[in-house]
Amino acid sequence: MKNNLSEWLFQPFKRIAGIEAFVIGLIIAAFTAVIGSFSGVVFDGIIDVHFEKELTMSKSLICMVIDIVSLVLFMYLAGLIVAKGFRFVDMLGTMTLSRAPFILISIAGFIASPPAVQEIFRNPFVIFESKGFIVMMLLTIPVIFWVIILMYRAFTITTGVNNTKSLVAFSFAFFVAELISKLIILYIYIV
């Protein structure tokens, strides 16, 4: 039983991929964005999580779509460099599903009450006054690592390649996807 649970938590792509993974991942992503819009948690980058007091549902959903499209596009391109013969729909499904743990952060946003940025600049230790915010920060770090592990496993299982070349291609695609998603979101909401 323990191995089965561990496999579902860290290697679900051995059992689920393609359109099925995409549909499940998309449903979880939609719930994550909707819950985040109520809890004030926005995913404004493929692994970025921030608080936003006046977050709208449309902004939350748009950010989620931009994140997923950026992630899938650049992982697919990186996959083409290291492998031949894998399906786009498998990359789409596994990468979308790899972001599922973010729903935990959306839910945890309800217990966090972050101090205002101006307060943090005046007194950085003010963050330790909110127990909910501390819990949120402690939860965010392992969840982000979990998502990155899932992304890498999704990449290697989808492409069928797990070597140094795949690690380099994944890392490059990861950073480019993060940069592009951030730039698009900033452009949309600042300009």
C-alpha cells in the first residue's frame, strides 16, 4: 500500500497520461484558480505563488492558463531536442497534471493573513506575527519542490529519456517557461 501511495504522489504518470491526465489536471487547475481567487492566492508564474488582496476570478484563471500554456509549450520544445516519437498530448496531460499539488496552497491561503508590503519594509520581523502566514510559507516550499519533481518526472516519462541531456533540456525549458509566463502576466496586468 505504501508503494502504491508513493507512486500516485510522485509518479502518477506511469499510470495516467494523455487526454485523461489533461482533463484531470485541467479540472484541478480550474479549482485551484477559483479557490485561489477567494483565498487571495495567485499563481503568477509556472511556480510562483503570491498573495493578492483584490484578486479577481478572471485574473486567477488567466494566470493559470498562461502558466500551463507556457509550461507545456517549452517542455514540448525541449522534449523535441532530447527525444523523438513522443506525443504532444502526453506532454500536455502530464505537465498539466503535475501542477495539481498547487491546490493545497490555494486552500491554505484561507488561513494566511500576510502583512502589507509597506509593513514588511519597515519591519521585516512582522511576518512572524501571523501564525497562518508562517504555516502558509512552510507549506509552500515543499509543495513547490513536489511540483518541480512531478514536472521532471512527467518530462522524462513522456519523452522516454532520463539522462544529463534531458535534465539540462528540462532545466532550460523550466526557466524559460517561468520567465515567459511572468513577462506575459506582467504585460497584461501592468500595461
